[in-house]
Amino acid sequence: MHRRFALIIAADLLSCSPTPLSSSNDGGGIDASVDAGVISYCSPEGTPLVSFPPAPHGYGLGSSVPESEFVTDVGTWSARQAFTPCASDTRVLVLRIAGAWCGTCKRDALHTNEWLSQRSDVTLVELVHRDEQNAPADVATVKRWKQMIDANVVVAAAPDFPVKDAMGFAGALPLYVVIDPKTMRVMGYATNPSPEILLYEIDCAIAAIKHKPYPTRPSPILVDGHFTRDQVELMKAMTAPGAPPPDETNAKADDPKAAALGEALFSDVDVSPAKVACATCHDAKRDFTDGLQTSATADKLGRVDRNAPSVRFASYSPWQFWDGRADSLWMQALGPPESSAEMASSRLYIAHLIAKKYAASYESVFGTLPALSEASRFPSSGKPGDASYDAMSQVDKDAVSRVYANFGKSIAAFERTLRPKTSRFDRYIGGDTSALTEDEKLGFAQFFSGGCVQCHYGPRLTDDSFHNLRFATGRVDAQADRGRIDAIAKLASSEFRASGSFSDAPSEAAVLPPAHESMLGAFKTPALRAVPATGPFGHGGTMASLADVVRTYGKGGLELDDLGAVGEREPWVTQFAAYHDEHLVSFLKTLSTDE
């Protein structure tokens, strides 16, 4: 089947058009000869006529690319370096534009040498535009990405996604731009092509340069009638995860006694004066969600601003909450209790509860509790900002905060014991081709070709990154939710950061990116395993069904003039026709766990 949705046909409209691409002489006063409609910047004597093709520049088909300069790990790279107007051979320059968060980009990076070693007529330059968190790429990003590529190519940071405005973009990454180095004209481009189609597009460009007949479009061999070999490779990497990665910042992360204590505290409504437990919003019977658009407030009179996500896979993620305002699982557990809207509790209240109900269990894991029975030193409740807490000595504040941090670490230890359940999806990727119906397989194929796998890949079907899809707000005041951009400052100022004094390994903390405008309105990519049981969907919980999710994504989220979202929709968010909804929904339902 075709790899792209109906509206994502960029590669097919470009390189292999019925006649070779040509351009009028727009030399801007330069004495450039024209041969069969093709500009030449080389004199008959073999001397370059210009140092670089003159304006107008752009990334549109037939345009000469801008003389842009990009930062590498050893200096800079400019399109000028690739300009060879008098070269005796015919070759092409290929710009591959990728994001470090992107699953299909990673797959291509790991297999660069597979096709590049066969092509002496290709120079590849990699432009990486975002890092693993979808923050603007820099030299550090370049160094990490360069280690992933299995070929010796130039890698440079292109944080502004240079092709967006000049060429437009509505396809899945990676994006390949094929350029004639003799004229620096764009000869074609392809979005997330299969290996066979990529080589075909390159051959088309070379045929156009040489004024030769176009090659015959290849027909890739499809596994089970639907999937190209690169898609099968991505599919095989979706095998259910085992144990979560180590958390060095929590010394008790995998202590069974800590997990047992955490399980008890997770379900104990007494941790809150309002009788709200962690399990109130993360009910095991609902795959650790509450089934509500947004959870009820502690006083039961209103709603909070965001949907309660499942915690089943939280221990695998480096960032917690929809906006990533916690950088460890134990830090996440400390947020809701002291939120007046969510649990309306406090660290002093919880410390006294632990001393009253769980002293033996606590001390067997974390050591001796402070002298909480001394009321003059330790009031019955309070947190930073409360008079009762602020009046305490710093030593006693630190002692209570340590108990509170250990409360979070025990809950994190429990959540780390949660494991995925199997599904028909797992049986299919394991080799049972009868596990899915033809309609479900078609939906799975569209999941690949429509770009979903850019972000939903790997064992949990998530990139753990942050994206702006312009999904609707769930805020009570109906204002747009700013998401990740505000979370950066909150995390930076938190006393419970993984790099802080309550961490068991501060040096293991994830690097916190600086706030950037691209993070405005961005939210974490949810894991899709068991997703049918976790609705309503989206950070605002505004999509009641999977059909709503697919439909909203397919049309590109809310329009820019809709105040229910903020920030720009990312250009690699693929849009597709409504008739794809049914198949994609059928596929997503296969992710339901076996009971």
C-alpha cells in the first residue's frame, strides 16, 4: 500500500514529474548560460561565475537554497561549501532534516550507511532541529545525534526548522531535500520515505539533472501485505517493556519493603484531611485513571485543570505530569498532596500520619523518624507558606521535608512495580499475523504512514517529549494552557528536584532545558499502551473517545484563532482525511490489554 495518507504526497508530486525540472535564467545580472532550460554557473573555461547562486532563495522545488550557516560540533557548515558549479561528475546533495525526539528519524540515522555506502554520487548533510525534549538543538544535541548515525556525515544544528516557511511542510520526519550542487536548486524532497523510495527519489533527481528518462518507481516488498521493512523494524521495537530504568535519585526505588509501604500510602485516604488518596484519581480498576475529563477538587465542588493520566508507565518516563514539572517519579508524588485543589494536605500532616500508622514500616526502610510527638516543634499540619510551618526551625523543616520526600520515594517504589499487560497488538508484533483483522492492520499501516510513529514508538509508544498539537484546554477558566514553558521555571525552583538535597544522587538529574517559545502550549506525548481504558483523552480531557482524538489530530488541532489553545502547531504534525479515522481507531483498540 502507499506509505502516505491522501494529503501527504509531497515526494510523489516532486522529483519524478513527467518532464525534467527546469528553471528560467534568474542570474540577477550574472552571465549564466542556459542550456535546455537549466542554469549553469560555470564558464566554458571551467571557472565558477559566482561564489553562490544569487537570490531569490528558498527551499521550494526548483529554487536555489539559501546560503545558510549551521553550527556543527567542530565549527560551522554552509550551503556554500557544497556549491560545485564546475564539477565534472553528476552528484546530489541531500539534506536530511530530523529531530532527536523522532522515532522514524532515529531509525534512519541508524541505517544511514545501508544506502549511503552504495551511492558515490550522494553527499549527505544532517540538520537536526530539536533535541530529545523537543527543545531547540544546539552543539550538545549535535554531538549526541552524531554518535547515533552509523556513517561519517556532517551533522549540524538547525533549530529554526529552515524549510518550514520557504517550502511549507505537511509530512512526517525525517525530511529529505535533494539538491543539485552545480546550481544549488532543490530537485525534490521526500517525507519519511522507505529505503527503496528514498533511492528512487535520488535517482529521479539525477535523471532530471542529466536530462535522462526517469527510473521506474519500485514496489517495496510488503510484510503481511502492509508493512515495509523499515516499518517492521520499528514495529519489532514496540515489544512491551520489562523493568523500568534505574532511578539513582531514589535509593529505595526497587526496595520491596518501600514498595509495600508505598502501595499502602497510595490507597490511604487518610493522607489528606479531605479524604482524597492517590488512588482516588488513579484507580487500578480504570488502569490508574479516574475516567473523568478532569478530576474533582479536594472539596468536591469543582474540577482541576488537567486530565489525570495513568501512572502505569510513569516509572519509565524521565519527566512527570503533562507539562514535565517533575523530573523524578518521587517528586511527582509530592505535588498533588500539597495542592489545595487536588488533595489539600501538607507535609506536616503526612509526616504525623506516617508516625501514627506506618512508623514501623517507615523506619525499617528509611530509618528513625524525627520526634514528631513534640507538638511545640512539629505542628499537626503545614507546608511552606503556612504560618505553622514557616515558624519552625530550619533543622525541623528539613527533617519533615525529608519524611515527605521519603513518602514520595515509597510511592514511586510501588509505582515501579506496575507492569504492562499483554494485548492482541503484542501477539501481532510477536509474529501472530492472525491476531489483527485486515481493518486493524490497515489502521496500523496508517499509523506508520501518517506520521504517528514519529512520536509514538518504542516499548511504550511514546517519545517522552513535549509537543504542541493545539489540543483544547481543560482549564476551568477556559483559558489556554501554556504547558511546558511554565513548567520549566516551576521545576527549576523546586526543593525536590532530582538535583537537590533530597535526592539520593543529585548528579544523575536530567538536564533541564531553558524555556523557549517553542515550548508554549507543549505537552508530554502519552504512552499508547492500554490507551482505550484511559479516556477521556488529551491534557484537558476534552476528547471523549479515540475517534475524537484521531479526528482532532487529523485536522491539525484547533485553528490558530481559537483561544482554546496557545502557541504554534508543529509543522511535522501530519494532517489527513476523515476517512482514515475508522481504520486508525480500529488499530488503537488493539492496544487494549488482555484481562
